[in-house]
Amino acid sequence: MIISGKELSARLKAEMAERVATFPEKYGRVPHLVVVLVGDDPASVSYVTGKAKASEVVGIRNTTIRKPDTITEEELLGLIRQLNEDDTVDGILVQLPLPKHISEAKVIETIAREKDVDGFHPLNVAALWQKQPCVLPCTPKGIIRMLKTAGVQISGKRAVVIGRSNIVGLPVAKLLLDENATVTIAHSRTEDLPSLTRQAEILVVAIGRPKFVTADMVSEGTAVIDVGVNRDPETGKLCGDVDFASIEPKASVITPVPGGVGPMTICCLMENTIECFLAKVAPKA
Ligand code: GUN
């Protein structure tokens, strides 16, 4: 079965739109997400456009601020501090990656924790690993939602995550662990990776290499989540980290690229923006 992130996210966004439509009467306004894009990398431009479109569907106010890649680190940090102070802004997202002269760590820690819709702030990350309430990072949150919706039992399963980034690999491993899977975190240089991945009942791949996972690495009945977004060197088309054509017949469920994890990431960003908004306008006692 192919898990369509596109369809699931469309359904969830429609439900969110209904909720958000009640906000002006209840709270006097709708949530406001500010997305900052530095430079004009085509992939980043496309992601940011996707975030603006989803905001429109859900009824969230979106402001996209574009800055040239000549902006200094201090100028960017100054912009973030201004947005932190701005009471009309509920969520702040700075699209990554950033130009080399700007420290991503400094940018992430400058965003006010309560407006950190990405869940990247060190205090959010710490809260996640300490099982405290926090904003969950969008891609890992979307992956768990897809597995559950597809009826994949996570508890008691052997999960292998290939990739150890702060954005996907590490947090998705943590969320799977919290769902009582037994999790192994691997990477592209893990020795004898195929014998490890063949033991996986849930396989999440997030390393950014076209068709890195081949059919011999996957056992019959595995749930396969492909986080990769790459260009196929032969066809120039978008492709994942997984060789979809040869693995799809073996997998119990599999996510396509495009139309799998990507739309769910954006959907969870909408959810996080609503969460940050509600925490501000309707804080629980
Ligand atoms: N670049 C790739 N994925 C992401 C994401 O989830 N958030 C941000 N801010 N930048 C990204």
C-alpha cells in the first residue's frame, strides 16, 4: 500500500480550516506564521511557497519575508528579535539551510521558544528528550502520523532509522522509541547496513542520497518511510532515498516521493502554528 501524504494532509488541513474559521469569533484573529527565506535556492523557494499555499488553505495568515543572501548574521538576528517582540506574530520559521556566513545554531536559538513552530530551539529539543510538553518537529511528527493512519503498529516493532540529523533522524528515532519501538540509528557508513535494514519492520530513511536503499536491503512486509528529496541523476526527476519501483512490491506500506512525507511536514507545521497561537491566546490554567 502506498501511503499518500498528499491525501492525508489534504484531509487534515480541511479539518484544521474548519477549526481556524471559528478563531476570529473566539479569539479575535487567526494565527499568523512568518516564514523567512534567505537567498534564492530553488528547493528552498519551493518549500516556502508550499508553506504559504498550505497557510492559505488552512486560513492561517502567512507573511513570507525574503532577504538576499548578502544579509549579515546580525541583520538576520535583528529581524528575528523584532518578530519575537511582535505580538501579532505567533510562529516564526527561518528556512534552512542558510548561507555559510550565518550560524544556523545562533538563528535557531534566537527564535523565541514559544514561536518556534519548527521545534528546533534547544529548549524544545531538550523538552522532547526529557518527555516534557514541547512543539514536535514537523517531519518526525508527520511520519508518526502517517504510520498510525496507515494502521502500522509501532509498539514492539524493530525500527531502523538511517540518518542522524537534528531535523529528522534523531527526533524521529526518539518519537518511535516513545511509541515503544526498539530503535537502531544507522548512517550511510554503518558497517553491513543491508543486514541491519533487513531486520527492520519499520525503516525510515533520511540521508539525502538518490535510491540509496535497494531492494536487497528490505525484507518482505517492512513499512518503509522515505524522507529523501533528491534529483534522479539519470532522469532529473524528483526521487527519494529509496528505490521505490523495486521496493514497493515488498513493502507492507511505503511513502512515495514526491507526495509522501513532504506534504505531511507542511501539514504539521500548520498544526504547530495553531498550537503556538492557542498557547498564547487561550493558555491553559
Ligand atoms: N529545511 C528543510 N526542512 C526544513 C524544516 O523543516 N524547517 C526549516 N526551517 N527549514 C528546513
